[in-house]
Amino acid sequence: MPAIVGAVKVINVGGSGVFNIGDVFTISPDSAVKTFAGAGSFNTGDFIKVRSNYSSTNTYDEDIADSNIYPIR
């Protein structure tokens, strides 16, 4: 079924974002990220108390690739 679309103004589409108008069978954005953080890094909320006398983040990774993404083009 065809789509009928009026005026569209796109300000920004992110690096791994997808913008589509009309009929589509598959939308498959691709993205991979790896995050390293120390003790207490992702705590959120009110009145958080974190005590970390010693924090060490191991960033050694012997893999060549962690997430192999092959986009369909």
C-alpha cells in the first residue's frame, strides 16, 4: 500500500540512525560499541554513596573483533 506523506523537514539523522518515508520491508541499522568504566561509573539516582578505595578497569581484549556487523547493502 503506497504511503501518502505531506511536508517533511529533517534536521538531523544520527550516524547509525534510519530515516524512512514510505513502504519498507526491512530496516536494519548497524552499530557496535564497547564501553569500559570503573567502579561506580553507571550509578544513577538520589543520595548515592559509593566507596571505592581501589578501582582498576581491565581493558585488555585478545579478540580481533567483538561484534562483527555486516550491513546489508
